Amino acid sequence: MWGRQSSMYKRLPPRDYANLVDMEENSALLQNNMSPETSNPSWRLSLPHVLVATITSFLFGYHIGVVNEPLESISVDLGFSGNTLAEGLVVSTCLGGAFVGSLVSGWIADGVGRRRAFQLCALPMIIGASMSAITNNLAGMLLGRLFVGIGLGLGPPVASLYVTEVSPAFVRGTYGSFIQIATCLGLMGALFIGIPAKDIAGWWRICFWVSTIPSAILVVAMMFCAESPHWLYKRGRTEEAEAEFEKLLGGSHVKFAMAELSKSDRGDDTDTVRLSELLYGRHFRVVFIGSTLFALQQLSGINAVFYFSSTVFKSAGVPSNLANVFIGIANLTGSLIAMALMDKLGRKVLLLWSFFGMAISMAIQVTAASSYIPKFGALYLSVGGMLLFVFTFALGAGPVPGLLLPEIFPSRIRAKAMAVCMSVHWVINFFVGLLFLRLLEQLGPRLLYSMFSTFCVMGVVFVKRNVVETKGKSLQEIEIALLSQD
């Protein structure tokens, strides 16, 4: 399925493709052939490549949740039991490493290509997980988590780029949802594997060793996947871009795909993207939208739920194993529904309702923490509100930003703009993971959850005013539409 097919069409240099676009705009050239406008390419060709890329997202979810259940056992074995700051560091050091990885992800993805970037992100995850599995002290654990974090920071933005660039427009939203589903499966896998940690001494070490298997699979499987045709075309490697389009779309769709690509990418835009262009230049607006979406996603409090759900539910009197299973089911259910609706309702609608539902869910949490609610009722409200929060997050705020941003970023800045936005994501993620338990102790649940709810309401307002709909449009159509607004 992934093998290189023999080409049955004439290869054209970039300038000829640019001329072809101009001809198509004034004639019915494509209508005389098998026009992809009336015949979508088979989704089966690109699906295997997308599935391999989402292994990165599985690893992201796994490493985010791997210390959730075993954290108590880890703290006892490594000698920092009862130290909430050290426990927070075990979580947040990984996020600090992710910030470093995300900073360089765009330059790596543009420099060596999307496929090699995937392979590079897997190596520190293998090294870091191995270090965490064999360590006998806190310092070794933190160093291992730092290495894992570097890989996690590099992987997700490259996955978003790759899935966006290799997916046919009519299923791009569905394929983008695979990233969130894979993250859910990684979280659930980590929670299930961590269940025996309380009963079996040293089981938490097995939890880290297990993660090296999908990392190794990613390295090997990516050797057989297609490179992004967008990246190849931007590097002037037109014939290779055609060959990869043939793998992903089929031979009859290659000419149209290359013509579409040349509408915005002329193949001669090789100058370096400066950071100043992203921070206060002509691309500031789209980078600001992307960074704010990721900031609001994290300030909603979602990862506080994932990192410390065991601790929070335990204080509410709910067995942590049962609570974590229900959280995983709610997350996966919401992600599956989002997959079905992404290319029907659109990205913006899902984002709006997701942030609105999260705000309501946090309001329920605030009510549950009120002294006026009976303890029995408060328990149901607390658990129900948290499950509803995870479910509504998975409907939009979880999967949409990682898909939407590569769609709205022009091809020239796409990788580096994603790096900047993901850096914002990881910085806020770091401080949420580090400070959540302390803030819960100092502020109490009512005030803390009220703050989370407020950020969710801000998300509704921001999406309404700033986000454009990209459903069913090619990347070139989106880029041209956004450029016309500037």
C-alpha cells in the first residue's frame, strides 16, 4: 500500500504548474478530465500514513498520564513522599522539556523534513523513559522526564503539520481528530497500565519501559511513510512532491493537487522566516490567534484534571481507579463524536460549544464545592461536572486547535508558527502542572474552578470574534482567503 507507484503522467517544473493554474482559472481544462472537484481521492491511500503519525499523539497522552496513578509509589520509592512540590516537578519537568522541544520543532521540521522530525522526536523519548525506569533517586527521574519532554515538544506540532499536509481536504477534519483520539488512547493506556502500581512493588518502572515500544515502532514505520509534498515542493523537489501525492491521492489527482499547491507556493520562496515576522510582522494576527487558542485551552484547567485526577477524586471519596476509567471513557467518547462532526459542522462551531460546555462544567464544580450543598449531592456534582468537562473538552477545545492552526498558517511560516504557538501551550501547561495542587490548597476549589470557568467563557468570546471556518477548503484556498483580509 505504501510502495512507490510508477508515474503515468508528465512531470512539470514549478513554473509550468504556476502557468497551469492561470489557465485553469480561465478555462474548463479540468472538466475535460477526471476532475478531483467532482471525484474525491480515496481516503484509504493516505490513512496508513496518518495513523503512523498519530503514534506521536499516543505517546504524548501516555507520558502525560504515566505518572498519574503510580505517583504515590514513585514518591515512596524515590524518597520524596509527601512533598507536593517534588510531585509537581515530576509532572512539570516533562512539560519544561516539551517547551524546549517545541521551540525548535519548526526549524527541525523545515530543515530535515517531517518524516525525519518524527524519528528524531522518538529518540529522546526512548532515552528518557529508560532513564526514568532505572533511576533510584529524584534527580534521575527528573532528568529522564526532561528528555521525554523534549521529544514530546517536538512531536505534536510535527504531527499536526504532517496530518494537515497529507490529508485530502474532504477528510482533513476527521483525520485531525485522530490526533485527539490517539492522545485519549495514550492516556487510557497509561491509566490502565498504572493500576497495579499500588499492589506490585516497582511496577511503575514497567510503566516507563512499556512506552519505549511505540517509540521504536514510530522510528521504523516512518521509514515507509510519504514525506509531505508541501515540504518537498517548498524545497524545490517537484518530482518527489508529485510522487508523494501519487502515494497519498492516486495518480489521477496528482496534476490537480500540484496545480492547487502552486497557487500559493511558487516553489521559489526559499528565504528564511524570521521570528520578528511571527511576533510583530505581517503574520502576527494568525500567530496571535493560534497562541491565544492554545493558551485558553490550557488555562481552562484540562490538564490539571488529567495530571491529578487520582488525587482530586480520592479527596472526594471516589476510588481513583474507577474515576480514571470514567475520565478516559468520557475523553474518548467526546473525541469520537468530534471526529464524526468535524467535517460536517466545522471547526468553529465545535470550538464554541466546547468552551461553553466547559464553562458550565466548571460552574457545576464550583457549586459542588459550596457549603450549602449536602455532601452526598456534592459528590455527584463534583464527579459529574469533571466528567462533563472532559467530554466537552474532547468535542472541540482538545482536537480543533492542533488541526485549525496548520490550516490557517501560510505554507511559508507553517512549521515555525506552530513551534511558537506550541511553545505558549507548553509554558502554560508547565505552570498548571507545577502549581495546581498548591493553588488548590491555598485558594480552595471554589475560587480555582471559578477562574477556570472564566477562562472558558473568554474562549467562547475569542472564538466568536477571531476564528475563521476552514471546513472543506484546501490549504491554498484558506491561505488566499486570509491573505485577502490583510
